[in-house]
Amino acid sequence: MLKPFLALAALAAIPTATAQTAPSPADPAPEDWKAIPDNEILVMTLQGGHQVYIRLAPRYAPAHVANIRKLAEAHWWDATSVYRVQDNYVTQWGGGDDKTALPPGVIENPPAEYEWPGFDAVKSVTFAKPDSYAAKTGLSADGWPLANYGAVSSLTHCYSMVGVARDLAPSTGSGAELYTVIGHAPRPLDRNIAIIGRVIEGMQWLSSLPRGTAQLGVYAKDQTPTPILSVRLASQLPEDERPHFQYRSTDNPRFAAWIKARENRDGAFFTVPMGGVDVCNALPAVRRAQ
């Protein structure tokens, strides 16, 4: 096998002029980029000024997202911390000690928004090969990864997805403690926990933190949790400070062509086509609004 630096050198030597100049059927058109509303973007500022941006999914977890909006509006997360980092699993943050009272209007145990009837994936981007966990997988028109189990569907625990930490059932989690996936997709969590969004920028500030040494990656007494300075909805910020993001929509032939290209990677480096792609390896791009 080529050593890493030799493999990179080989890739760098591949001519790119044609790829740079010739349009591809998989290239997005300007109209494929859709704005994410300000009240669906959560801005978390960590010690050192590092910021993490989370896109919320109110259509799939309305009660939990309503809680999260109220928590942000009440500045509830200010002065809490990132207190759990479990290698190849999750980074978790929030109160952590259950001693801080929730703000008025926040429901301690909302409905279990783990699954819902039907399957609203775009037909052109349901995936060719079977999924190990679900009957089929796909993407919603606005870019959320979905798994279908016949009569019901759920969001999937892909890298960077954000879920609600909870205790044993019947607890469903208020949203005061959240986590994001920092390793291989822990899909057995699907349909067992409410997924409320996805980190769309700043993932490095959560995935590269020191691992916790206590049980389940919780920080031990001799470790220092990462302080959270603030968490706000973008809609709470002054107009000139609001971040603006766009997602790539999936309900068009250009994105279908992109999926086909992901299923069978081309170029000199890929000598064996796979004929399929995992839902977690086909998440649509999100970008800063231009």
C-alpha cells in the first residue's frame, strides 16, 4: 500500500484542469441553495471564543426544539460546560448535574419524538443498497438523513448530528443536555433518543477536545470541562452579528447525480466502484450564505 504522503502526492499529480473547467451534472445550481431560518440556527460560544453552529430540526422534533429555543432565550446554558467526551462516540454538554432549575415553559419530559409515521425522503435519493438497521434510507428535500422501518421513520445518528441526552425511560430529555456524534455513526441509538439537529460549522471545537477519563467519557475530577460562554438562537443576535447559512436541497436531478457519483466514486484513485453509499456518507453540503 502507498504510504500516506505518497498517496497524497499521487492524488496531487492527477490533472484537475478539466474538472475545474467542465461543468458536472452533479454541480448545484444557484437555486439549489436554500436559506436556513435564523430561528433554526443555534450559536454556541465556547471558552476562547470558538463558535459551534447547530441547525435545528423543528419539523421532526417540535416539542424538543421548542424547549431548546426557550432554553436559549433564557440564557440557560451560559456558564455551563462541555463535560463529556467519549472517544468514537459523543461529546456532551449542558448542566450535567441536574441541579439548575429549568426555565418557565420548558417541559421536563416532552413526547418521545424518536420516530413518526411515513417516510418523506425524496424518491430520487433513496439509496441503492440495503441499510444494516432500517428497511431503507434516504434524505429529506431539506437535507436530513432518514431511516424507514415500514410504518415509521426516524432521523439517523450520523457524525455531527445532535441529540437530546436523557435518563432511562420514561425520561425523554428536556434538551438541557445535548450531545453530538464524534465518531462512527452509533445507529443503535436511532429511535431511542430525540435527534434535534446537526452541527453545520465548528465541529472541530467539539470533536478534538480531550477525552474524558471517567466512565462513559465523563470528565474526571482532575480534568477541566470546557466552559460554555453562551448559547443563542441566531434570531436573538443583532442583525449585523447573525450568521447566515444555506443548505443544498436534494429534490432536483443535480443532487440525484451527486448521489450516483457518491455511489460509484470515479477518478484514478478509486479502482473498485462500490455501487452504493451509506446515508451518513451522503449528507448534503451546508455553506455560509454568499
